[in-house]
Amino acid sequence: MNFRGLAERQSELRRSKLRWTRRGATVFFLFFVLAVTWPGMAPFNRIHPLVLGLPFSMFWIAVWVFSSFLVLVAVDKIEGRFREEDD
């Protein structure tokens, strides 16, 4: 395999990884919306037990908000690597 073919293959692999990262984040945020709105929130919409001093329903939403932050940080790091490689 020549250098050009290898470079094209690496470029395709990078685009594929980036595509899967974005799809994974999209799926996560679809679950996020479902989990904090009415149909997904219904089983967790209660006050007791208290978790870290918060009603359980508020804790449920806080966990999803924090996990969305972690997902966005991961997506930014992965996309940042691709931006650096393209420069």
C-alpha cells in the first residue's frame, strides 16, 4: 500500500470515529430528553428517598445534567484531537 492510500485510510478511520462519537452523543441526548420529561420521569417522580439532601426526582435530573456535561467534555476532547490533526 502506498503512502497516499494509507493516508486516505487513516482519514476515513478518523471520520468514522468522529461520526460514531457524534451519533453516540445524539443518542445520549435523546435518552436525556426522555428521562427528564413526562414519560421517562414518571417512575422517578417522588420525594423519598432523599439523596444527598435532594428529593429523588431532583437528584434524578441533576444526575442527567451532570452526565450530559461529561458527554459534552468527551465529545469536545475527541473533536479537538481531530481539529489538531487537520491543522
